[in-house]
Amino acid sequence: MLATMRYSKFFIPTLRDDPADAEVISHKLLLRAGYIRRVTSGVYDYLPLAVRVLRKIEAVVRDEMNRAGAQELQMPMVQPGELWEKSERMEKYGPELLRFKDRHGHESCLGPTHEEVICDLVSRELRSYKQLPMNLYQIQNKFRDEIRPRFGLMRGREFIMKDAYSFHADEDCLAAEYKNMFDAYCRIFTRFGLKFRPVEADTGSIGGSDSHEFHVLADSGEDLIAHCGACEYAANVEKAVSNRQTVAVEQAELKMVDTPVVTSAEDVAGFLSVDIALLVKTMVYRIIGGEHDGVIVAACVRGDDQVQEIKLAHAVGADSVELATDAEITEIGGVTGFVGPQNLLSRVLLDHSLQGATGLVAGANRKDAHITGLDTARDITSGEFFDLRQTRAGDTCAKCGGNIELSRGIEVGQVFALGTRYTEPMEVLFQNQQGQRSVATMGCYGIGVSRLMAAIVEQCNDAAGISWPLTLAPFSVGLISMGKSGAVLEASEAIYHQLKGAGIDVLWDDRKERPGVKFKDFELIGLPLQVVVGDRGLNDGQVEMGWRKNERRSVPVADIVSVVLSELQSSELQSVETGN
RNA sequence: CGGGGCGUAGCGCAGCCUGGUAGCGCAUCUGGUUUGGGACCAGAGGGUCGGGUGUUCGAAUCACCCCGCCCCGACCA
């Protein structure tokens, strides 16, 4: 029974070399240290060490969710297609939704998220406003058939998620719960000792009105977040708004100039020796989804800006946008490489930064030609202005005028105020205080538990391996028997049982390995505290204790349990105080 | 979906160009010597060379097809 906490019997398949197919640190270390193994693209086995960490992460999440008043339930992973038809997401969710038919030919899918199922459940049981609000959550495997799974646990197809769903009688109540969940998330990530940041976010395919993402700051993050150096403003670049300084140029005559072969904004600016910010970059897109599905539109930003496609999609009421083909560009009167906003046969959307701008350079919609002296107010009569550009470092904050900086982040949580996006089609109705039928409002709140494990490794590692925060380490203490004399093994076993008896998670390395091997392995798998039992000290009744990669000190055998306990406790206290 | 790379023992790799007995390091097993920071000696086991078809007397090696994996991109007109 206890044999399982002996290293010699515990399943920890460590690797000396980094597996060749791992790129990011968390992926390499989780593989090397024996936490995960790949089953197929984006799908992993969680080995015993990983399960211990996941259980600890989940325990903190549960603790805070329960404390915030949510109740745990468990929904199925296999969901009936008809629920997705009802919410109108069967088509909308796209190929990420893995669909299949059961033996009776019923359309089914693997749950990528559970709005449909929870709404179906609640709609059957909800009758009165007196039952509201309620917040239900689960911790469960999700499946999303990602275009390109990568970076190990960071973007898997199957992953572990905590997802919570709240239902309310009115908007104010939803707003209060949104805040409640927001605060709970801050407490959760603080307890993990993470450098994180909540940011305003786009609502994406989930939909709804208001949303924040929680990002763990890490260079390997897939998301770009913009934040103000002076105030609290922070947002995903998919949504971030900011101001930019524009160059003032006098009004000029419209002129066509030859620009043979030069097409990119950089090249044109160089060729004509003008500031790249005076270029108008005109991108042609095809609308995907929504009322205007398939329609071609042009989007203009300044030459040194980029079109933020999610903003563009919102501006035209689309699900997404895709770059148009050359043929489609020709269709609207454009010439690939020389597209400009004038005389196009499509809608022309311009970024706010172009409003009232003069002296601009744009494509002439003729091969090898651009126009100069463009004045958006004067020359583009049918232009519509939107926020279309992607925020850049050095922009000024729209709220306070401070300096905007960009950072990379790993999205580990997101909260949404959904309103009635799902409750309306799914008919989540109740009788209100006035006796009338009313549609419930809804919020949903997710945490990527398995991604969180990887994100923590991204922040907590060094050349030797993983250095777990004490609260999440698979074992708090690594007990190393040094040398194989009977006395060492006996003393180790006794200490092992005493530590266990004191409620401490301890892994006893009873292997017949040389000391270096044991130290390296413990540093790789990331156990925070080491206790070393060796002949050298044992003769004087001493063992050693020290934090990972730090100096060890001698402790009398008789005191080791109490010293370890106080050491662990003071470390926990410290981490609460410093939030680290 | 497009581009690039890769697939040979559990892990990391060589061999392929120029066809001819499948190799190295680590790991594993046995024995011995070691034992305070990834030991040493001796021996051993482990391979459908991703799969299929073809060319050839003969294919890990050449050709074609398929599969899988990784990276980049999905973008600046």
C-alpha cells in the first residue's frame, strides 16, 4: 500500500534528453519529468505525478468556487446534436465541434463547452424567480478539434476545464455574479502564486456582451495583451482600443504616380520617400457568416498599422473574415498589390485614424500606380469609419492618455456575461415576481485546468527542471536515502512514516542509485523541500533538510518532523503575504 | 488548408547521397567494483528501419502512393 510512495515503485518515467518534438518549456519539462505522454495529436495521458498536481489545482478551484456560492455538478461529455441545433450553434461552432452519429443514426458531438446542456437542464427545472440566482459548475474533460494543436498541454484538443454557468432573474443580478466570479478568479490565480492579469476580451464564438480573460504572463503565450502603464486598462489586442499620434500633412492635389512593382506599404513608403504612416493600407476581405456571408469588403488602416480582423468582423456583423482571393479583388475593381479605397465596388471601411486625414498615399486600383494627396473627407465619399486597427506598443491609452505596452499571455480563464444569448433560444424561462414569464439571463465562467498546469510550469522552472509552488507540488517533500546501509534505510523508513503521519505529502527515494541521480530527478520533477538521510549525518543523529536548489542544513533526527512542518508552514504564510 | 522539416530499439541520433550482414550514446537486464551531485568494468536483451506498392539478384537506402508527427503561416495588397 505505502509502497506506492516509494520512488522505486512509483511510475515516474523521466527522460534524460528533451524529446525532439517538444518546443516550449512546459511541454519539454512535463514530458521529461514524467508527467505526461502524448497519445495522439493534442491528446495526452496524465501520469501519476500530473494527476497529483491536477488534483491540487482542482482543490483550490473547488474551494474558491464553493466559497463563492457555486455548486458542483457533472454533465456528460457526449451531447445530442439537437441541443446544438436549438441554440443555432451546430453550424456556427464549425469544425472544432467533433460530430458523429451513434448506432441509431442520432447526431451527437463531443462537448467543447456546455451552455446547451446546462440550459436544457435548467430550463426543465426552473419555474420561479425564487430559485434564482444559481451557479452550477463542473470540472471535466472537453474536446475541441483544434486546427492546430500545439505546445503540449497549452493547446490540446482534449483538455480539462472548470466551467461554471450562472442564471439570473435580471441584468443587475448577473452583473453582481460576474463581479463575484471575477473576484473568485483573482483569488484562485493569486493562490497559485502566478503573475497574471485580467484583461477585457472579445466574446468570440461563445457570444454575449461583456467578457474578461485571465492571462498568465509568459513569453511563450499565444495571446497579445495591451495594457496601460499608467492606469488599470488592459485588454486583449483583439479588442484593445487606443489612440495613436498621426502625422499632420497639408492638403494636396490628388495625383497618380508610377510605382512599378512596389506593393507593400513599406516598399511604397520607401520608394516615394514618405512616412509610412501616410500610406493607406487597403485589405480586401470576404465576410464569413452572418447576414452578409460571402460579401467582399475593403478595410483601410494606416501603412504602419495592421487590420485587426476580429474588429473588422464585428464592424460588418460577421462571424469572421478571410482575406479575399485575387479574383475577388478584381471583382470589386481592385488590382492586387495596388488596391486603394477610391472607386471600389464594395463597402469601404476605414479606421478612425484615417478620419479627416490628408496628404495620404494609397493604391490607385491600377497596376504599378499609387495616388498621392488623398484626403479621406474629400475623396472617399462612401467611406465608413470604425475602429479597425490593432493596438500597438507606444499608442496612448484611450482612458488616461498613458503609454500602452504589449505583453504575451497564456489565457487560463475567461468570464462572460452572456445575457440571453442561450437562454432565449434554449427557452430558459421562469415566472417573475409579477407572475409573468421571463427569460433568464446567464453568465459563464471557465478555467483551463490542464492548461493552467502548463502555464504554471512556464513561470516556475529553471535549468534543472520544474519548481512547483508548494501548494501545487505533487509531493511537498522528497526524502532521499543516501547510501544503502541498513541504518540509512531504516531511519529513512521511520522518518517517512512520521512525515506521512503528520499529514505531509512525501515521496521517499529508496532506489539504489547514486546521490547525484536522486538529486537531479527531484530537481527535475520539482519537489520543493528535500530531506536527506545519509550515513555521514546519521552517525551524529542528524539528517539534512533544504529547499530545492538551496543549501541544506543539519537537523537532529528527532526534530525532523517538527522542523519540516514549521518550514512548510512558514513558507505557506510567506506566499500568502507576498502573493507569490 | 498551404509551406517547410522529420519518421531507424524506451529517449537522443548516425547510416540513405553512391542499394549488399542495422549501428552509436543514454536507458534496461545480469555479474562485479563503487556510493554526498546524472560512476566504472564485463556481458546480455531489445528493431515489421512509419505503412504499402514498384524497380532490382538484392531496398533502411531508389521511385510512387498513403499514414503519422513537429514547426511556420493562415495575414499587411
